[in-house]
Amino acid sequence: MSDKTITNLCMSLGLLAAILIGIGEYMLHFMPEGPSGEISMLFSVPLGRAQIGHFIATATIPLYFFGYYGLYRLFRSSNPFYALGLFILGILSFTYGGVWISSRYMAAVVFQGTQGTDLFATMLHQYETSYQVLVWALRILVLGISFFYVMCILKNKINLPKWLVAFNPIILLGLTISTLAWLRPVGVHLAPIAMNTTHFVFFALLLIYSNKRVSA
């Protein structure tokens, strides 16, 4: 198997992760009226659907690790430092993300089972301080990923177009979430799976243009 084939296979697994985890997270989070909040969306999500989504999402998280390894292989010949930074932060991001998403179904069970009781406020506080904080860690890491990705594109020697810097994860993530404001009928479907929507576009573009490139 050639080096290019291995790289493409790994990146394709990252694309598959975005699809499968996106399906799982959609089942965990989607509400027809749109997300009321990152925690409050769990107060009324159908538990049977959410349980299936939990297993799909948690089982496929490791595919993102392969995806970022593919990115490392793609960029390492141009600048191994930035390629390694992209890989390490990608692994860290989806390690934290995996811990967070694995908490969502059980949190929904707890919140729905304790609503109207004194225990509810305690459970909500504990979840906010122990698990929801991971979302902010993930977003900071995605900002770091975006920096290393931009540098990989700007310094690439494999003829990838420089305009791909505009499609870095933090920009794509912000754009996806913003659809709730300017294209709400679409945003109610995309925002609950924003990180996966982001990575679907991210990996798809890199797969397309890395296969069009002619080595310098």
C-alpha cells in the first residue's frame, strides 16, 4: 500500500467519523424547535433515541484519531513541527470531546429523572463544573488546531491552494453555529452537531484538494 493511499485512508476515516459521530450526536441533541442551550437541550430529549445516539457516537470517536494522523502524514513533508502540532492537538481535542459526549446520555437520564426535585440543582451544578467545562477546553484546542492548520497550509510544499486557510476549523465552527441566527431552519439541524459538521467540510476539502495536487 502506497504512502498516499495510507494517508487518504486515514483522512477518509476522519471524514467517516464526522458522519457517524454526527449521526450519533444528532440523535443525542436534536430538538425540532432548536437547541435551547448546551445543557437544557437534555431536559426533554427522547431518551430512547438518545441512548442509540450515545452508542453510535462513543463507539466511533477513535476514527477522528486516524483522521488527524492522516493530516500529519499529509503535511509532515512540508513542515514536521506544524504537522505534529496539528496531530497532537487533534488527538487531545477528541479525547476531551469523547469524554464529554460520553456523558450526555447519562446526564439526560439524571436531569429528566430529577426535574422538580431538590436534587436537580445539585446535579446541574455538578455537570456544569465537571463535564460542560470540557466543551470550552475543546474550543480552545480547536483554536490551536486552526493555528497549526493555517501554518501547514501557508508553508505547504505540496501545491495545496493557500485559500484553504479560510476553511480552518474555528471559522467553520463559528459559521455553523451562526446558522441559528441567519438560517435557522437549517441551523436547528447543524448547530447540535456543529463540531462534526465542521470536520466533515474540513476533511472533505483536504481530501479533494490533496488528491488534485501535483507534488512540487
